[in-house]
Amino acid sequence: MSKLKAWISAARLRTLPLSVSGIIAGSAMFNNVVLNSYDSDKEVIGNLEGAAPFYATLIFWLAIATTLGLQILSNFANDYGDGVKGTDNKDRVGPERAIQSGAITKKAMFTGIVCTTVVTLCMAIALIYVSFGKENFFYSLFFFVLGIGAIVAAIKYTVGNSAYGYRGLGDVFVFIFFGLVSVVGCYFLFTKQLNGLVFLPAITIGLLSTAVLNLNNMRDFQNDQKVGKNTLVVKLGIDKARRYHFTIIGIAMIAMLIFLWRTYQDINDTLFLIAFVPLTIHLIKVYKTANTELLDPELKKVALSTFLLALLFSLGQIL
């Protein structure tokens, strides 16, 4: 494998659509405010009169770039952390990792982490400046601290002695950063306001992202248990982890149904329901699959279903 292919593989391109789902959903909520004029957002609408659609704004594309940077950083750090600790070994299920295979050395991966951190931080600073300018210093400071927190969280999932992924806290951080921070934070970057309704799609994206991590940990249960990686699945056991999986996906669907009930205006608002079909098929598959090592293909399905939901939700707000 060439060095370029090794780095592309280490970036784990299949994880990138999921990472931007929250940005798409949060941006769509901004579009919803501008075009659909919810009563609770009249002040926001007045401030944004004549605003361009979200997909035509620099804020949107900088948010996408920053999020992709964070996801790639997380993937590099995950490869490095599990590689150094020996968690990625011959018993591991799923794609072979870069350090595990020897395609990238530990030193090179560490350099990659540093470079990705710098680039991502620069994009985050540009995003903050474009959104808030010089007039909103405290907003800028808050989001800068939030950006630093996201970078630290991306690295500390598996890196270091206090890696939270080894203590069963990965689900919490994924829900917070992929859901609440991504969706609500992106909406705030556009509007400089909060809207209670935005928390519903944030909960959905956050829980579906958590479901992807839970699937990953269910697949790796045997090896994680053996090497002392105490994920939530290891703490719960497979049976409870399976029930947990059904629960978080069920709540994610319910949150979107509540959002639809609260905001319905025309048939286009129901487009995201199409994404419920592959998610339901996925739940049936998980129920019928006794050997969790066979769940690896389901990670991609849930990630793409989440991305599809975000796209359809966004489309429904535009039409």
C-alpha cells in the first residue's frame, strides 16, 4: 500500500458523512427560520431578513470543513491510541488499522495528529470570525473554548492513560459533540439565537451517532474485553447493549416525530421519514444477529442512514 493510500485509509472516509450530518441538520434549521417564519423566532427573522440560503454561505462550508477536520483528527488519534496500547491486534474484527498493519509508523501518525490539529484549529478560528466578527467577543470566546474542547475530545478518546473511550464514556462525548454541539452550535453560528425546537434534531443526530459507536463496540466486544478497553458495551454486556441500542434509535426516531408534529406545514416536511426504513431494517438485523462480530456492515448502514436523514430533513426545509 502506498503512503497516500495508507493516509486515506487512516482517515476512514466512510465515517465522514456521519460527521457532517449535524452541520446539515443545524443549517437546515436556520433555513427553516428564514423561510418558514416560526412565531418563536420573529426576532431572529428580523435580524436575518434577506439572508442567503445556508448552503450558499461561508459559515456552512467552514463548519463542514472544521467538522471534517475534527473527524479525521479523531480517526488518526484513534488509530494511534489503540495502536500504542495494543488494542488493535490480530484478534480485532473489522478493517486493519494503519499502525496495526505497519503502513504508518507511530511517529508519523503522531505528526499527522499535530498537523491535523493545527489545520482544524485554523478552520475553527476562521469559522468563528466569519460568524461573529469583532462585535461578539464573548460568543467568539465561548466558541473558541468549545473548539478547543472538541479537539481535546477527538484526541483523548483513545490517547493517553486517561482516555475516556477506555472508561465507557465514549457514548456521552459522541452524543454531546455529534449531536448537541454540532446541530445546536451550527444553528447558533447562523442566528446568534437559540430555539428549543433545534434540540429535537440534535437529539436525533446525537443518538444515531451514538448508535454507530455502540455497534462498533458490540462488534469489538470480545477483543475490547480481553485487552481491558472498558467500553459501555463491555460494562453492560452484549444483551443489555443490544437493548440499549434499540432504545437510543427508538428515542432518536421519536424526537424527529415530535419535531414533525410541532412544525408540520406541508408534505415536504415528512421527507426525512424515508430514512426510518433502513433504520428499521437495521434494528431487525441486529435483533436476529446473535454473533455481534457480524455487525460490522451495519455500522456503514446506520451512518449512511443518519446522513440520509439529515439530507432529507434539509431538503424538506428548502422546498
